[in-house]
Amino acid sequence: MRFPSNWSRRALGLAGVLASTCGTTALAGEADINLPDLQAVTFNILGTPVNGMALLYGGLVVCVIGLIFGLIQYFQTKAMPVHECMSSVSQTIWETCKTYLFQQGKLLAILWVLVGACMLYYFGALQKKPAIDILIILACSILGILGSYGVAWFGIRINTRANSRSAFAALRGTPWMALAIPMKSGMSVGLLLVSVELFFMICILAFLPKHLAGSCFIGFAIGESLGASVLRICGGIFTKIADIGSDLMKIVFKLPEDDPKNPGVIADCTGDNAGDSVGPTADGFETYGVTGVALIAFLALALVANPVMCGTLIIWIFAMRILMILTSLVAYGINSKLCEAKFAAAQEFDAEKPLTQLIWITSLISVAVTFAASFLLLPAVTYGSLWWVLSVIISCGTLAGALIPEFTKAFTSTNSRHVKEVVISAKQGGASLDILSGFVAGNFSAFWEGLLIMVLMLVSYLLSLHTDLLAIMPANLAFATPIFAFGLVAFGFLGMGPVTIAVDSFGPVSDNAQSVYELSQIESRPGIKDEIKRLFGFEPDFEKAKLCLEKNDGAGNTFKATAKPVLIGTAVVGATTMIFGIILLLQSMYDAQVASGLTGGPFRPIIDALSIVQPEIIMGLLMGGAVIYWFTGASTQAVVTGAYRAVVYIKEHIKLDSKTASIKDSKEVVKICTIYAQKGMINIFVTIFCLALALPFFNAYFFIGYLIAIAFFGLFQAIFMANAGGAWDNAKKIVEVDLQMKGTELHAASVVGDTVGDPFKDTSSVAMNPVIKFTTLFGLLAVEIAVTMQKAGMAKTSLAIGAALLLVALVFVYRSFYCMRIPEDSK
């Protein structure tokens, strides 16, 4: 697949226009934060003074341990027994995945030109930093992209090793090993992801000059957000084009699941990894980093007059994250031993139980360690009640990481009453009632999970009013203490990050394992039972293997759904912390305006300016909501058109009298998926990028309203779509596994419902998290550029630039439908 020939030139041209705009007066804002001297921070741990930097260096060692553990898990997975016919299918899937990743790498490089040009102009022309400093900041943004891209590459590689091993293990007739292998590979991805991300952040904090570290953090966060946005959106579009194209053949030609003669199956297997492995891995990497950067930036700005306390809290935050790697390792070890003792010889058990148990063990250990470590690092004799106040606030987020999955399972699990309701509805009402019942599940889930997040934020807000926490904030920023608390809740959401990623990564492996089994056609190989017994020492049980793999797939569907609200929740809660930097900048502009004696200037007291009665805020809220609904439509449109093309191609080229589809036809379906994924991504990214730049040029307060709206509209839209899609997906699984009714009208109805849910749960909803974070982070630069121009008396120029960028955004909004739609004369 090749990029449009003029796309690179357009990107470079747009970057040049953006880089040539704006004034020349520099301001110091959140994008140019200065961190305190961490060498001056000392902790008195059990009577022993410990330098803060020593804790960071110890953190690097822990990160290396986590990295080594992840690699060991990879090699252990690779060494597991597998039949050649299954490993060859895995290799084919990996080769197509690798081609996809290379294409995404090229797209990332092109889009970075746009972002890099804006960063270059801001830090160069506006901040007038030395060339070497600018190069380091740009290098950190590239490091952020490479981090997202690299961990995604690792995730997809271990998953394509684990899928065939899991499929082969199922032949033993007992389900434990087939389930334990995806858990092992998932934990490998989770620990390596968190360890790499934390390693990079500690290195920036510990080894770069303190005057440069803040800017490098922003550059790093923007880079990883860009990487996550591209990989999440492209992967989500790709996987659902392939999934829908493959699934509809079950209805058109009455084909079984993953029939080898279906040319869409290989693309579907590739999509499982592109959408459910690459996307979540890059998303998790970005989410873990951005929440940390938001808190660091908040502390550096709010406590600029108290550098010792600022440094103490920054080290404390990193200590919490370092310890969470160890708690995840310990929890995984405990859970593995408990499950092995209980399930190793069992002929049947609920596949969701080991995953649920892992989440709760990790959560409870993490909460206990949080309190213990805070008690040691922030002793009561010096800091009063601060240690337990901060611990409770973080624990609200940590418990959310366990409670949100429980709430999600109530609407998506194969044991859920809502999912069973979808099946019952479909029995009498066909696809229509199947779809409507799924809508009900999604809407109810948005209410209950929104309420849960609100209650946790309420607890953190009430604790933020504690006198010991208020005491560390400057008097003029007392209003910001709840914002800090909300940021800590988002931080706590990812306190058990390795396990959250692990249970999410379980899904694509269990899904692929079922596909690998069917594509290998192992049952039809002559003398296969004797061969397996001779080579591997056991007699295979094919019927139990298929049932086991289908049950694991159902559990994978459930836990893929549970991670999505956790990640989107961090975007919403964390966005409030990132917006704080913009608020401080605007307040400083008002103070400077007052000091100069200027009356009637463009800046106002921040509390008054952000009042709900201000028209700019109301209009910003409306604009943000509109963009969320456009994004939902644009991403789904790319899936619809791509799936249409895939279905047409498959129907015209499928050979029903053949055992397997040709490699040529399978590659062509992969090509169709890639083309429309990248077309859709370009339309979406340019629109989001230009809006983030354009809107602050009109009015910075309007832009704050916009940021708040995309966060909160995005939260509920994402939860609704993700859980409705999960309900439809597992309703189909109940029909296939529990009711054994494949090929019936009920099955056809459930397949239709699942195809509606596919872009809901794996395209539109999941991509909102990186989109919200990228918009907020990149908006920091845009606001500071716009404010600089206004201060320099370039208000008219600012409006002109904003209008031009808005026009570009609207052109791509138009393109996202009218240049992506199915031609009316198509056959």
C-alpha cells in the first residue's frame, strides 16, 4: 500500500505555514516548566536519610527487572510446544502484522512533521532556546513515538507466538494451560510497557538539566500521544473492516467460524493484533506517561515558590509507580500459584475467574503498598496527615482499576443478565431486537460507570479540602487543590497498569488462538493423533479443545471491554490536571494586564472567565460535543466503506470448492483494510490537529470549554459504545458456545448485532482516549502561541490564522464522509 503521492508535500506545506505564523514574544507556560533541584530532596526513612535521586536510580533498577521479566516471559512462551501446522499459521499472521506495522511507521513519520514544526517554532522562535536544547526536546518527542511504536511491536510479536501455543495447549483436553499462556504473554506486555515508559521518564528527570526536563517531558508526552492516536485509530479501523468482512461471510455463504477458504480470515487475524494488541499497547504506554507528565507539570507550576515540597511530591509520585511494578509482579506470581493449584487438573471452570482474581489481588496489594510507602516517605512528624490523605486519593484510582472491570462485566460478560437479554431478544425479534437490547446495555453501563467515577472523584475532592493538603498550595491557588486530587485519581487508575494491560492483551491472543486452530486444519491431517502422541507425549482431544478455545475467546471479549473504560477514565480525570496549565497561563496574562494599568484588555480573572454564564464557555462546550459526534461518525464511516470493499472483493473471489483461500486473495483483503484505515486516519488526524491549533486563536477561554466538552462527551460516548459492542459480541458467543446454534437464524441475528458492535467497541470508543489526550497536550502549545500573538498586538493576525486552520479542518471533516462514502454506482 502506498501513500497518496501528494500527501507528503501537503504535510510539509501545512507544517511550513504553521511554522511561519505567530508572534515573537516568548512566554513561560506549561510547555516550558522548570523542575526543582531533586538533589536537594531528602527523605528520612526509618531514621536513615535517603536522597531523592537515589530513589530514582533504584527505580531504574526496578524498571530493568520488569524489562527482563517481560523478555523472559517472551522466550518462555516461544519455547512452549506447538505443532508445525499451527506455528506456520502464526508466522503468516505475524508477517502480515509486520507489513502493517511498517506502513504505520511511515505514516507516523509524516504526521510527526506537522507536530515537530509547531514544536520547533514554539521552542525556537518564541522561547528562543539554544539549538541543542531544541534538538533534545524534538528527540524526546521522537522517543515518545518510538516508545509507543516499540512496545506495540513487542506486544504483537509475543501475541503471535502465544496464539499458536495456546491453541496447541488446548488439545490436551484440560483448559488451564490454554488460558495460562495468554495470561503469561499479557503480563509480559504489561510489565515491559510500564517498565520502558517509566525508564524513559526517570532518565529525562534524572539526567537532563532541570531547566530542560520540563520541556522534554511535554515533548515526550506529545510524541507518545501522537503514536497512540495513529496506532489506535488506524488499528481500530483496520480490525473492524477485516472482522465485519469475514463475519458477514458466515451469513452469505453459511461458512463456519474462521473457515480457511474465507479470504478475510487472515486479515481478521491481523486485525485482532492491529486493533486489539497494537492499539491498546500504544494507548496504555501513552496513558501511563501522560498522566505522570500532567502531575509533574501541575506541581512544577503550582509549587514554583516551594521547590523542596515540589521535588518531594515528584519523587513520591515516581516511587509509587516504581513500587507498582513490583506489586504487579508479586500479584501475578501469587495468582499463578493459586490458579495452578486450583485449575491445573480441572476439566472445566469459568475462564473469567483467574483474570478477575488477578485484578483484585493486584489492586489490594497495591493499595496496601501505597499506604506503607507513603507512611515512610511522608512521615507524620513532618507532614502531618498528608501521607494517608494522598494514599486514600490515589487508592480511589487504584480501586477504580478493579471496580470498573466489575461494573463492565455486568454489561458485557457471558454471565451478564444484560448479555443474556440480548440473546433472548434476538430469539424472537431477530437482529432488530438484538441491536436494540445492546443499546440498552450500553446506555445503562454509561450511567453506572459514570456514577462510579463521579463518586471516586467526590471522595478525592472531599479529601483535597484537608488542611494538611491545602497547606502545601499557595493561598492564591487554593482552588487548584481538587484539580491535583483529580490528577492523582487518574494516576491511581494506572497504579496496577501492568495487570490492566495484561488482561486486555489476553483478548487478542485468545481470539487468535481459536482462528489458528481452524486455519491449521489440524484435525484433517492424516495420522495426526499418532503424530502428536509420538512427538509431544499426549493424545489430543479435538472437541474439548474447540470448546475450551471458544470459552477463552468469550473471556477475552469481556476483559478487552473492561480495560477500555479504565483508559478513557484516565483521559477525562487527567485532562482536568493538564488544563490547569492553560488556566495558570491565562491568569498570569490577566495579572500582567492589571499591572500595566490596561483596562478592558483581552484577559479576565480566571474564575470569572470560566463561569458557566460566559458565552465563550457555553460555545466551547457545544463545539467539543460536536467534534466527538463527528469523530464517531468519521471513524465508523471508514469502517463501513472499507468493509463494503472487503465484502465485495471476498464475494467475488471466494472459492467455495477450495480448502483454503489463496495467499493472493488474503493479501488483497489486508491491502483493502490498510488503505481505508490510513485514509480514515489522515482525515481524522488532520481535523483534530487543525482544530487544536485553530480554536485557541479565536479565544482561549472558548478552547478550555472545548477541552472540557471533548473529555466529558467522550467519556460517556466511549463507555456506551464500548459496552454495547461488548454485549453484542458476547451475545454471539453465548449462541455459538452455550447454545451450540451456529448456522441458525438466531446465530445470523447475533452476527448482525456483533457487526454493529464491532466499530462501536474497537474503533470509535477506544480511540477517544488518545484523541482527548493529544488535543489537550498539543493545545497547551497552541494556547501559548495564540496568547503570545495577542500580547504582541497581533489579534487580527491571530483570528486570520485561526480561520484558515478552521477552514482546513472543515475541509477534512467534509472529506471524512464525502470522500470516503460508497459510490452510488457501485455494484
